[in-house]
Amino acid sequence: MTTRVRFAPSPTGMFHVGGARSALFNWAVARRSGGRFVLRIEDTDQARNKPEWVTGITSALAMIGISEADPAFEGPYFQSANADAHRGAAAQLFAAGRAYYCDCTRELVTARTGKPDAGYDGHCRERGLEYAEGRALRFQTPDDGETLVSDRIRGATAFPNRAIEDFVIARGDGTPLFLLANVADDVDEHITEVIRGEEHLSNTPKQQLLWEALGHTPPVWAHLRVIVNEKRQKLSKRRDKVALEDYIAEGYLPDAVVNYLMLLGWGPRDNGPEIRPYAELEAEFDISDVTKASAFFDVAKLKAFNGEYIRALDVSAFSTACEPWLYAPRSPWSEDAFDPEVFARVAPLAQSRIVVLGEITAYVDFLFLDEPVTDEAAWSKGMKPGADDMLAAAAKTLTGAAWQAEAIRSAIDAAAAEVGLKLGKAQAPVRVAVTGRTVGLPLFESLEALGRERTLARIEAARAKLA
Ligand code: GLU
């Protein structure tokens, strides 16, 4: 039997990193087994749907390598397009006596059971109600026995059927609920394995009962534990940065994110290196090796991965990857101020230092802005007593120096010796005067790239500000 898995997001306007991990695990299972990855957009909540949210999903998937052009990819299917089948499934269960109509209000149930949060008491089971506006359709769960859910991550759990209430599968207006629509779609799409987040765990025994009642063999389940932040709280969009798009927009490389997400709760058995391409991880992937523990989304580790991926690029690929930050609208300088040749000279120096591409602007802005950025904290850190003497001496020695990093170093050395400062201390005022910052690219190469005239002008401006 061909393995068929699915990724079934409800469009929300952003792509959660947890969803990205689920998608990748499904993708790895499908590709490794020569099976299919079905994309199903669960778009029945019409009020909350926008067409661009759907494109957002497909483009986010493409970003992490899940391409519609790959033979393993199938879909997208739209849950809203399968409404007839959902109603058909409801009708089938009713006709088979596995579901019944119910007109009880919550208040009536509470009055009968005496408990506000008690499950449904089965009052309408034998009333033989037909459909009428306002009557919900309830699935009649078996009185005896148990539902055995096999989960490839959590093992098998037996749920006593007695403890599963007669749950609603279609609303009073006739529209089927998520529990049923989701199963009917999985049935129609011949899904063999459901790999999803553990927030759906409590739905699983109910859904397995629906599969069986509809006359089909239920899929194998695998529920992924939640992803937590450093305080062990579930990652939430109100508290944490969770949108894949935000990470990409900050300058995380998709390959690095994919590598990191694949290892979030899973590790290859071959104990090979952590940083490795997706294809190698896919070849090792087995959903039953995914941990039962919650997975910590460690941004520091993701950053470290990203830095490694940045350094592994060849320098022209690095420059291309930086482009979104080098040009309008994201660049802090105007379009005509940017000089690709000047950038090319410092690109290798920046590449070995940054861990997120968006950091590039802070490293090179001194080259393309008319004035260095103003950062008062950096200014007071760099302009300690004696700074003006150092700047005056540097202005002199730099005026006559050959304009090349080594000669610039000697000129700064000579200025430092003249004012009696160690080279480290002597560099700080020059760096702040020229770049506006206390950290950055190596100073001599920076000055070389900036040019003598601009360097001297900035030193003069800084001296004027000090005076
Ligand atoms: N649409 C559901 C969600 O986004 C997924 C349902 C499922 O995977 O079974 O949570």
C-alpha cells in the first residue's frame, strides 16, 4: 500500500514554525517511502479565509523545499470543495443508525445531569428524531469496549468507549463539524498516516470511531509534541516569534531553518553531524524516532545553524542572498548610494561575521550613508579622554598613507605610538568616528573601502563634535 500522508493547515495568514516542522516530517515520510504528500487546505471557516492566505501556505511550503512540482506532492485540495462528501458521510452515519438527531440545549443537559461540564447524556438516542433546523447530529459512541489508538510516537492507548460522549458531527444548520469533515477528507484522499500536532490528540479516538463507522481502516496516527520556548511555554504567536515568514524576512536561510526544524524533536540514528542537507536527513528519517518529549525552539541554536549556512555559501551567493537588505525598500540608504563594487570588497569580511543576513546593513551602512549612524552609547564608549588627540594624530598619518589596509594599519599604529595608546584603545575613536559603531568589520579594511577623503572628513567631523 502506498503511504499517503497529508498536511492540512487552516489558513491563518501566517505560517507557524510548528506547522513547518509538521509539514517537513510529513514530507520526509512521503518521500522516503515513495509515497504522496497531500496538501489539504482546511478552509471551511469561510469568514476567516482570504485567498492570499492560501498562496501564503504554498509559497511558505516552497520556501522549505516542499514544492508543488515534486512528484511526491499532491493537491492542494480544498476542504470547502468537499462539502457534499461531508454531508454524505453524515447521512451515511445517520442511515446506518450510527448517528442521531438531538435537540437538547446545553441548559437542558445540565439540568438533567446536574453538572455544567458533563458530557452529553444520550437523551435523544432512542427518540428517533428526523432532521429539522436546529437539530444537531450526534455520533452514537459504542457503550462497551475500547478504542485502541496506535500512535507511532506515543505507542498504543486504549480509550474506554464509555468515556467518549456522543459527540456532535453536524450542526443544527446541517453543516458537518471539523471532526467529521477532517475524517471524510482523509477517507477520500486515501490517507494512510496522519502526522499532526498533539493539540488534536483528544480528537483521535473520536475520529478513529468515525473511520470505522464509515467502513474504512483508520490511518496510523503520529502526534507531535508541542514546541516550547525557553520558559517551557508552548510557542504562541502573541508571545513568541513563530511565523516562518518573519524568520526568513530577518535573514534566516531557508536551508538552515529546514535543517534546524528537522532536528526539532528528532535525530538521525546514524549520529552524523547535525548540520547537513535535508536530503541526508530525509534518508534517515523515521517518524517513530520522534521524541515523546516537548521540543525546545532554541533560537540561539537556530542562529548558530544559520551562521554556518551563511559561511558555507560562496561569496557571490552570499552577496545575492544579502540583496534584499542592500536595496530599497529595506536598505537604510538610497538606491543610488549603493555601490556593488564597494560592497564586493567587504562582503567576505561580513560573511564571516554575521549570523542573520539582516545584520548586514549595520556592518556596511557606513559605506553607503552620507554620515555614519548616530549612536550615543557607541559614541561615549569610543570617545574616552584622549580620543581627540588620537583622532588628530590619525588624521595626520592617514593623510600621507598609501590607501591600502596594511599601510592604513601602519598609519594608525604610528598615530597610536605618538599619543601613547595601545593599538586596541587607539582604534576605538577612529572606528566610532568613521562608522558610528563600536563593533564592525576589521577597521583597516573598512577605511580602505571607505576611501581617504571620506575617512578624513569623518574624523574632522568627529573632532568638531568633540570640541
Ligand atoms: N486544520 C487542522 C489544523 O490546522 C489540522 C487538522 C489535522 O491535521 O488533522 O490544526
